[in-house]
Amino acid sequence: MKRWTLAAVAIAIAVGGIYSAKAQMTAVVPAALATAAAAVAAPASKDQARAADVESVDGIVAALYDVISGAAGQPRDWDRMRSLFAPEGRLMAVGARPEGSYVLRSMSVEDYISRNSKAFATMGFFEREEARTTETFGQIVHVFSTYASRHAAGDAKPFQRGINSIQLYHDGKRWWIVNVLWRAEDEHLTLPERYLRSH
């Protein structure tokens, strides 16, 4: 962005030679900053988000769970998912390696879509929130969301549980997901009682 701004200033000075460099800086730099701010605030998708999805923390968390859930072969509304995330949003999973170390797999929204579309074509996946712990400060919110994953919506027992750590921010008009970081239960780590109830 810095390189682009300097180039824009140079072009403006060359075209409008009767003006001083200082005048051109005054005119061009704020416009460039406004363009940059608009780019950051713009949805990751050209499609507008549903108002109900992004007007509240409850709405955007519910939309996240809803958009990834469905029966085997059921198309997911990936444009809806894109509209929930800030352009720089990430999805990250913590997993154990066989030798006992842990690895972080980081994905963009597009990475998540491409990696899971094939699996969702042949496998039912329904994930729902079981409990939530929320911390809020101004325009930022951290949601510790306990999840349960099932292959069918009516399955009595989930095949997996864990925590989705969801970071959100509000731009004055709507909520955005910045990051989702998750860790599943395993034989060495079970969910403590405090994360099995909302508070």
C-alpha cells in the first residue's frame, strides 16, 4: 500500500504540474487511505451478508455453525460463509502428531472450502454449539464455543467434541469473524466442566 501511494503521488504531480508537491500529497494521500479503509471493510465475497447473520454475536456464531452443517452431498452456501469473515480471516486447527507434538494447520476461508467440499460430498457433518463463554471489550469479542460434531443431525452421541475459539470485531455496522481456532478432545484432553455450560 505504501508503494502504491507513492506512485499515485508521483503521477498526480506529473499531470498537475502547476500544483506543488505538498498540495498533491494533501489531495492524494487521504483518498488513498480512504480506498485502503474501504478494502479492509469490504466483505470477502461480493455477496452481501444476511443482516440476521451479522447484526449480533449470537447471529454470526449461529450462522457459522449452520453454514458448515449438512447431510452428505448437500451443497453448502459458501458465499454465505465468505460473507461472515473479514478479508484476512483465518481458520486454524490444533492437532496432535503421533510422536506427541502438536501442529497448527492454518487456512484461509478459500482453503477451508476447497479442503472440505470433497469430504462433505460423501459425509454428513452437523456441528452445533453446546455451551459458550464470552469476553467483550469495546468492538472485540472472544467466544470460547464448545462444539459437538455428528454425522447425522439425529445422532445421539457426537463423534467429536472440542472448543472453537472465535475472535470477532464490529466495524460500527456489523460483526466480522477474524479467526476461528479449534482443538478437539482426545484421550489425553477432555472438556472441563466449566466449558460444558454457558456463562
